[in-house]
Amino acid sequence: MKTVQFSVTSRLVGDAAVIYPKGYLNNLSGESLVKECGIYIGKGITKIVVNFSETDLINSIGISLLLQIIEDLKNIKGTICCTNMSKFLQDTFEMLGLIQYMVVFPVESDALQYLKVGKV
Amino acid sequence: MSAELKKALYNISALADLGQAITSESVFHEKIQSVFYVITGTFLANRGAILSYDKSADRLITVTQKGFPPADLDRVDPEKLMSLGKNEPFLIGDSPVLAIAGVKILAPLWVRDEFIGVLLLSGKLTGSPYTQEDLELLNVIAHQIAIALNNHSLFMDLSDKLEENRRLYEEMRHIYHGTLQAFAAAIDAKDAYTQNHSYRVAKYSTAIARELGWNEHDIEGMYVAGYLHDVGKLAISNDLLNKVTPFTPEERAEIRKHSTTSHNITSKIKFPWQNVQDMVWHHHERLDGCGYPEALAQESLSDGVRILSLADSFDAMTSQRPYRKKMDVQTAITELKKCLESQFDNKIMLVFCKVLEKEIKGELPEPDILPYLDRDSDLSVISSMLEAIIQELSAP
Ligand SMILES: [Fe+2]
Ligand SMILES: [Fe+2]
């Protein structure tokens, strides 16, 4: 199977961390996403935006990893915003019932706005 | 698309993910970690564990897990799990089968009649219950993990055995080499003049055998034969061995018995190498049949015998003896060459010259012959001599 090597970058915007996964979230290399979020959570960040513009597909392994991030944020009463999601991603999260644990926005700026003032 | 259909598709693709994780070429712990993620991702379980059954210790060992106290997992009783259905998911409810807080469902892992381990899962993150479809899916998954775990433990058993054999073999080799050194030291102690002769003959012989393309096992046999070829000299009196004046015919006959004695001694040992006894017995035979003890000739002499014979003579010539001074390397090589066809084999001589030439040119990282030659030797003279012989013997 042809897969793009998964990678993660991130940046801090105010008190929110924006995470940019890139590639198919379908194997152990996706653990870097959990690690990246963990680093921010460890620094006291409770607001995380995951910008999925470069990740169209996810499988059960990716879901498991996402589950960990949701769990970690739940434990510190944090917020996870997901933006720029493909239809496949959004459908999958809805079908699995994960959507209730995240706040979904079409674009990253909306999520940052929401996290800043509590509304778009 | 209906929600049910979407869920069914997700489950099917999860099975495909599982298959891919199991058959991937990753190392075992990565494989099992992927499998674990597939399962927790499929059922949205935020806690889970895969434990494998250690038959010899009758306990379960955690292969991977998330979210449970390790001590709790250590306390899981395999007996209780073995009474449940094979690979059948079991909803814990109020059942006393497991005393771990948070485990909602488990699947005992079996391959045929072999208990392999257990899969434990918490409830779902969403709080929704495990459905009938989930149980069916988990049953299929349990079968697959059981097989993967079982294959791994079979493989590990096999590598354990291989490792044990390798260790025993190494130990045995160690003992052999220790014994050989003791023998060689005993020979040396008797005869001050032949000090380290056995060791050098072993070194020279293996260098030739290696250049001839022998495999490592046979090379080791050659080494052993080199070490032991004169062990029969232990039976000869010190006075005779160290005699300065020429031998009488009786004395010569006595000395000549040593190769047969070497053969008799080594025949008592069951070596893992063939031909050690043959090589030791016949190291004083000649191609023309004028050697001893059996006056064998030509085809009756194996390559090993021919190598040993040449290496032995070369070292004898280049070492000091009670009755004569040592020869310089050039003279010894000239002497060997003179005796080609009557005593020594052309092919072996050619190979010997090639190794020595390579050693002089620094082409071999660990030279076997050069370090023991006379320090005053003129290597450039020897080298051009060797080149001429190589050319001559290589000609069709
Ligand atoms: Fe000898
Ligand atoms: Fe000898």
C-alpha cells in the first residue's frame, strides 16, 4: 500500500497549540501526533486545534491515537478543536460518536477565534 | 448511507487494518502495538491490554496495555480464563472472573487446544454498550491475535533453543581449544627447540586452507590437526628429542613412530571435524611414496595432509634445531620448491606462496605466517621470489 510518511508540525497561537498532522493516520508513525499534543499539555496548554488540511484519511489505528488525545484533554478539562476536515474524516468521527468530544470548525482561524473569545 | 452500513464498513476496514498489522514486516512489539491500536480504535476503548500466557511459569505476561495498573494485570489468574469459551468475548458484568477495575469485556485467546493469553478492554469512550456485532467482530479479532501471539512464541522457543545450542557449541569449542593448548604446551615443554612449532604449523596450515577456499568448519579442523600433529612426540624421551649428534637408525625409527602415536592419541578423541586423525597420521608422507609411516603416495594423500606436510616442513626448516641452524626464508622456499612433486604438492605450494605474497603486500588484515618469520628477512627479495614461483606454477 502506498502511504505518505506521516509527520507532524505545530505552533503556538496565544494560549492555544495548533497541530498540523500530515499524511495518512494509519500506523505507528501516528504516535507522533499524540506525543506532540502531550508536549503542549505537559506545558500546561489546555486548548488544542488540530488542523486536518493535510490528512484526508484515518483508520482504526488513527482513531485509537485520537482517542488518547481526547482522553488526555478530558482529564485536564481541556478543549480540542478540529478544523479543515475532509468529508471522510467528519463522517467517520460522526459515525463513531467522537464528534461530541470535539468542537468542529471549517477553518483554523474560526477555531482560534472561538478559543480566544468563546464564540466565532 | 445508513449509520449501520457506515459502521459495518468501518468494522470491515478495521479487520483489514488488523490483517495488515499482523502480516507487516515490523518487529513483534511494533506489530502487536499496531494490533492493539486497531482494537482500541475499533471499539473506542480507552483502556485495554493484551496478555500472553507463559506456560512454564503458569502466569500471564503483559505484552502491551494502556490504562490499567500493572500490578492488577500481574494478578490475573489464568485458570479462571481457561474455563471460558475459546476466543469467545465475555462481558464481565458482575462476574468474579477478573478483579480489575474498568475491564468491561475480555476474550480468552486460544489456538486449537492451546491457551495463548487474553485480551482485555474497558468500556467505550462514548459510554455506549458492546453490541452483538461488536462481540462477533471481537471473536474474529481474538482468533487472529491468538494465532499471531502463538506464532511469535513458537518462534521464540525455537530461537531460545538455537541460542542454547550455539552456546553449548561455543563452550565445547572453548574446551577443545583449551585442551589443544595444554597438549601443545606439553610438547613444547619436552622439546625446547620446537617451541611453538605446533602453534605455527596450525597457523600456516589454516592460512593455506583459507586461501584454498575451505569453509570455516574445515579450517578449524585443519587448525586442530596442525596443533596436534606432533602430539605423539610426548611418548619420545627428552634425551632423544634434544639429541645434538646425528640419530642412529634405531633412533630414527623411534622418532618416526611419533606420527602413528599422534594418530593413536587423537583417535581416542571424538572430534567434530573429519580427517584430523588422517592429517595427523600422514603428515610425514610424501607424494612419491617415500614417506612414513605407511608410504602412501599421490591420490592417497588428502589436501589436508599435503597442506600439513608443507607447513610442517617449512616451519621445521625456518626454526633452529639441536643438530642444525635455522634456514633463512628464501632458502627454505627454495628447498620446498626443489621437493615439489616428489614431496610437496604443486597446488599447495602455489597457494602457500600466494598467501605469503599477500601478507607481505599487506593485503590480508590478519597475517598468519609473516609475524613468525625471521625479522631480518628481506621481504622485497622474498616477494620477488614468490612472484616468480607463482608465475611458474600458474602456467598451464
Ligand atoms: Fe612430525
Ligand atoms: Fe612437526
